[in-house]
Amino acid sequence: MPRKKGFDAEKYKTEILEILKEYTFMSTSEICDRLKMGYETGLKYIEQLSKEGRIKHRKIGNRRFWYI
């Protein structure tokens, strides 16, 4: 899937943070669907945000749910 026009790593991260501020507790798939991005792309930036300590996750079953 091609990169969204005008999107760099920080723009992707900003979009993810904005969606989590609005919906507070979402799975990786829900975030990717809401932002219309591929799962692997979304997961890449979500995990970067997690490593930076900007978001947290909770594992429920085999799914990870993300929150701020």
C-alpha cells in the first residue's frame, strides 16, 4: 500500500494519538480501520509510540488494546 500523500512518521503518530484521545481504548485493527491505513503500517507506528512511552496497552485474550 503506498504511503499517504504528505504523511511522514510524525504525521502518522499524531493521527494515532488524536484518534486515541477521542476513543480512548482501541485495538490495533480498530485504529487502522478508523485511520484507513494498513495493519502493518499502523502496528509499526503504534509500537513506536509505545516504546516512546506516549501510549500504553493492555492485552485481553490475543488482542492488544491501546490507550493514552
